[in-house]
Amino acid sequence: MHTVPLSEFRANASAMLDLVEQGETVRILRHGKPVAELVPLKAEEAAAKVPSWKRPFEPVVLPPGVSLSQAVLDERNESPW
């Protein structure tokens, strides 16, 4: 773990983030007291941060002879709310 005063962190923020990327923890002090810790993300947390619109999805398969607009209307009518 690296412990740095706030002034040093401000001056070397990029280098501190490089350390965190390498798996190190950086503790930031203000007036000699710890106020924050930068810790690396766990692999599953990093994967969970992918927005839903970037995640893969299964394509919609419509029954033969049904248009997309009709399928949407049917789904709306079947919805309980």
C-alpha cells in the first residue's frame, strides 16, 4: 500500500492510477489523516460495469406472418399493467 499526501496525489494523479491499475492500493492523506483509498476493481466488478446497451442480446424471432408492429401491440395487450 502506498500512502501519499493530497498535494503529492494531485501532482502525480496519473502515476497513482497506474499503481492502482497494477493492483496496488493508494491511501490519500489530508493534514496527515487518511481520507480516501484507491483500490483496484475486482474482475467481476469491472465486468458488471458494462452498460446494458453494450451487452450482447438474443435477437427477436417473430412468428411467421406477424409484423414487428403487431408483435409489439400484442405484447402490450398481454402485459398485466
